[in-house]
Amino acid sequence: MFFLGIPTDYPNLKRVILGARCNFGMSYVRRALDLNGFDYVGVVQAKQEYQNI
């Protein structure tokens, strides 16, 4: 795998939300953020819920 550079012109970036079917793991995204100086940004994974109606 490789890391793409994250533009530093996102001063208001607070959280990255990964989709329920995202192919990237939270640790991959966390590492990419940390390597680019975004260690204060939170990372969360969305969950898909199934409901029977």
C-alpha cells in the first residue's frame, strides 16, 4: 500500500468518517493522517444496520 499526501489547507478538518463498505481500515487512515500532521483529527467507521420492516 502507499500513502497519498493530504493537502495542508484543511485547517478545519475535525473528523474523517469512513463508509460502512470502505476498503481502507481505520489504522491505515489514522497513519496517513498522523504522517501528514493531522494527529488531532478523529477517525470513525460508519456501521450499516439492517432493519426488518
